[in-house]
Amino acid sequence: MKLVRFGAPGAEKPGIVDNEGNIRDLSKHIPDLSGAHLAPAALAKLSEIDPASLPKAPSDVRLGPPVAGTHNFIAIGLNYADHAKETGQEIPTEPILFNKATTSICGPYDDVMCPKNSRHLDWECEIAFVIGARARYVEAKDWANYIAGYCICNDVSERRFQSKRGGQWVKGKSAETFGPLGPWLVTPDELTDPDNLAMSLDVNGARKQTGSTATMIFKIPELLAYVTEFMVLEPGDVITTGTPPGVGTARNPKEFLKPGDVMELRIDGLGMQRQKVVAFAP
């Protein structure tokens, strides 16, 4: 299934994408794509519904992030060997974890806003996975009991905040609109090989990132097991898993985003995101 949330910010409804690409309203069946409604059994029940029996959403409706009720938004750093190399850093022997504030989450087509005092705004195309059941000390082989689905994440980053302001990376990763998710939450039955998906990111129509999840250092089941060694994850939590090479800060000369720029992200099977960069607005 391809699951979505549609409507105005803060008032999204759950939906499903039918075979013709139409969004169908699921709100008579579940209140939202959150909590217990993300559990494997709950998703299996949703899969039994004929999308044609559901009302269509307006064709021009806004898409919000495809999951609600996120308490933890965890990111993995330097999880592609070629990206670690381009940034001049060693390949990690264990996953590097950092937080993104949940207030950074936005829809896949929402504007990305330059934060106040931003100078080095950058892009990162990533595959993220969403937790569907309470997860603690999970074994990698049991991943299917805990993952509700996958989506694209743009791990938008302010590099000066991240690396020049001291402390942890969270400073450069957490501004509002720094976590576009979606367009869809794709359930594991539909995305059968998340370890071999082509990825790309364009800025103003020019290709900046080209990669594949095949070059991830730590695969998704391993990341799930690793993160839950250190914390409990709840339904709706999001783990975004790192980016391939081509980020702006590693280019020669360096390239950073400015208001008016447009990013387009694609991952096979997960759809496309598009965001326009806008100036800071108080």
C-alpha cells in the first residue's frame, strides 16, 4: 500500500493511493496514520479495503507528512561510504546517531524555509523507515514485526550551525521545515527490496545527488536493532538512514541553497518530493 495524509497543516486526514494514483479518504476507517493504526495487524486490515469503495480526495489537495504522532526523529550520519569519503571523514564502525526535532517535519511539497542567520543551507536525499510497534532491544531478523513502511526524507541541513557552532549536529538539522517526509508511506509488502533502490536529488533541474541504497554501510534491519539498543521506539517514530554523495558542502566549489531554489528528490518505489526554498519569515 501507499498511504498518505492529506489536507491543511494540522488537519490532515489519512488516505490511500489507488491503482490510478488517486488519493482515497480512509478517515471513516481510522482517525490517522499514527499509534496502533501503524501496527502490522492494523495495516493488514487496511489492505483488505477496496480503495474504489472510498471517497476521492480533491486532486489538488496538499499532502502532509505520511505519519503522525512522531515522538522520536532519529537520523544516521555518514551511512554511505562514498558520502563519508567526499566529506573527508572515516567510514564509521558503528552507526552515528543524531536527533532531528520533530517540529522540523513537514509535507513533501511544502516550502523549506531558510532559518534566521542561515548561510550554508544544504540538501540530503534519504530513505526513512517508520516504526509500527513499540520496539526495544529488537533483533535484526525480527524487523518485519516493527517497521510500518518507508518514505523519502530530505534531511535539510544548515552546515554552519551543524559544524561551526559547537556541540551536536542537532543544531544544524532541526529548524522548522528541515524534515520533509513523503509523499507516501510505502508498506513493506510493496517495497520488497529496500536495499537496492536508485536515489537522486536535483536543484533547479541540475542533478546533484545520484546513488543507491545498495551502498548503505548499515542496512535498515541492522539500524533498527542498533537504535533500540539505546532507546525505546514507539509507533510513528521515524529513522532516516543517511545520504549518498553529492551534498552541497562537499562540492568544489561548495554550493548552498538560496531562496527561490527548487529541490526534487526521487527514490525508486517511494515517489518524488519537491520543495521550494523561501526566505525566513518571522
